Amino acid sequence: MTGILLLEALRAAADRGVRVRLLLDDSNISSDFDTALSSLDAHPNIEVRLFNPFMIRKPRIIGYLTDFSRLNRRMHNKSFTADNRATIIGGRNVGDEYFGATEGVLFADLDVMAVGSVVKDVSNDFDRYWASESSYPVGRVLPHADPDSIEVLALAASMIERDPAAVAYMSAIRNSAVIRKLVQGGLPFEWAAMRMISDDPGKGLGQSSSKDHLTYELNKIIGEPKAEVELVSPYFVPTSAGVDAFVAMANQGVKIRIFTNSLEATDVPIVHAGYAKWRKPMLKSGIILYEMRRSFPEAGRNRRTGILGSSGSSLHAKTFSVDHSSVFIGSFNFDPRSARLNTELGFIIDSPKLAQQIDAVFNSSIPENAYEVCLSDDGKLYWLEKRNGKPVRHDVEPGTNFWQRAMVSFLSMLPIEWLL
């Protein structure tokens, strides 16, 4: 629903004369969506390109099996820029579960809207990806659509717009405090120095050097933390090198707190296997670990709950703060896939105020609504949950069964960490 509403908004903007460019990673695009993309591209004011596309559309698995090296790489960047005046970047995908528009499990996410000179940096970065070797005009990949076919897309969108669920959703959006402030010009901004960092698009072809990777810039800008690191990552796979780095920081007196998904909350259990085996060495060094509960009583279905999302949630936000002064927000997961395979995008923001907001979440909401992972005197893991103000201890991973735990234990022994 939200994806169709967004495409209809883009089409309406194009009808007003706005130039629309849509760059999509092809790996997760269903072939059933190809006609809609071709129809949009047929509009004189809309251009659609696919990043790293597969030429065999049906069945897609043939392309996957014959070109696995490309299948394993994605453009993971997310940005939305208007008129070179404002941009939104973060970790959010376009889908109902990312926008609170569906029942069941929702993804708790985090974005930042920016104005000022950094917007031009994001726009230039988009141009860089748009012109890269991995970016193909839709007309070179998909059959051309009849110019009238966009009216079929508009008709489908109008049917969705009249759906009671869509009507209720759009009403809730219009009446939300942040949208009212935005429309009225009263949305407060935090003015701060910031820098955009991103991977070279050549990384999508395995043709970029490590100095062209986001991680290189990230390490160079952040430097050595002195007092505290607070990290939020849904797919946290630290690897041996990462654990060594965290442990070394902890041994030097840096307080480290990490919030990631529990096994019951994650939507990718195999990634949890790449994290679970490193919990004990991190805990032994004094690192504090919190894991997202899939559901929690203090976050009602229709209640705004900030970084923790809804009453049935899986963490998807990616952020960290360093020494109560700098904050990163973007698409980068702390895993080998983001570091070595996918292209990523993010902002480094020099803002003690934003860093303090992350600190406040770690001091209140997260301990109240997540599991704290602990290590007993005999070296066994257990999980503490706060329920009605009282601690509840779990001696096995909460919300899971034997077979789930056994599968994660088995996967953690396989040499697949570089894929996670």
C-alpha cells in the first residue's frame, strides 16, 4: 500500500512538471513489478534505472544461479531528495511494515531529514550512482511500456487510495504532530556540522579499493572513542576483528552498550548466528548487550514509541553515538555484508544534543523494553526482562524453541560469516 501511494505521489509530481529519477536495486524487485516500472519510465518526466539488474526476469532464479557474485551485492543506500533543498536518509525500506501501515510485526527504524549544504552532497552522490556502470535504464532491461499504460497504474493507485485501510493511514499521517509542524513551517531543526559518507558505486562490481569504502571514512572521522560508544544495529555481526576492537576499547575504560535483535525478533535468523557466538567474549569484557523483544507491554499498537517501534517489532534502525558528541545515522549494518559487499550511505553528525537523545533511550526505553544479556558466574548466558517493574530471568533465549536454538548453534559453526 505505502509503495503504491509513494509511486502515485511521484507520478502526480511528474504531472506537475517535476523531474523524477528513481534508482532501485534490482535484487529484491519482483518480476510482477516490472510492468509498473516500465509504465513509470514511459512518463516524459520520469526516469527509472535499475542497479545491478538481472536480464533474465522469469524465472529470476536462473539469473541468480548463473551470476552469484552479482547476486551477493546490493545497493543498500536509501535517500530521498527534493529540489536540492531537503533530503531524507536512513535505514528504512519502502514497504508497509517499515511505515507502520500493517498489522503484525513492524520494523522499528530511524531516519534523518537534513537541509543545508549536505543536501547537495547527497544529490551529487545520487548522480554518481545514477551514472555508474551498475546503473541501467529500465528500457535496456525491461520491455517498453505503452505510454497509456501509466493510466492503468494510476487507476490501480486510485483503487488503493479509496481502500479504508489506506484512507485511515493517510488520515493518521496528516494528523500526526510532525507532519502538521512540517506543513506549517514549525518543525524545529537541530543545527549541526555534518558530513555525508558513502561507498563508491564500484563496490557493487567489486571494483573499489578499501579507501573508497564507507568504513574507511567512518574510522577516519570517528577516530578513537575515549569514554562511551552506544550502538544500535539490527544485524550485528562483529566478527573476530570487531570483537577484538570492542574488547580493547572496553579494557581501556570505554563504556560500550549495544542494542540488536534477539532471536525471537530478528527477521534473518542466520544473521543472528553470526552474532550469538560472540556474546560471551563481549560480556566478559564488560560490554553491555541488549536484545530487542518481539513484543512488549509498554508499547501499544497505536502508540508512538520512538526507536522501539510497535508492540510487535523487529529492530531495523542503524545508528551509533561516540563520546556524547557525534552520531552516525544511515543504512550501514555492523556486519561483513555492509562492510565488504553492499554499498551504503550515512551521515556523521556532530551534535551533543542528538547523542544525548540516544543516551536517554539507552538509559530508559531500552532497559525497560528489551532483554539484557548477562553472564552467570559459571559462564552461562541468561536474559533479564523487566515485567511490571520486576526482573524476570530466562535461562534460554526467550521466545524461541529448541529447534530454533539448535539451528542457530549449528549455523554459527559454519564458515559463512563473510556472507552475513
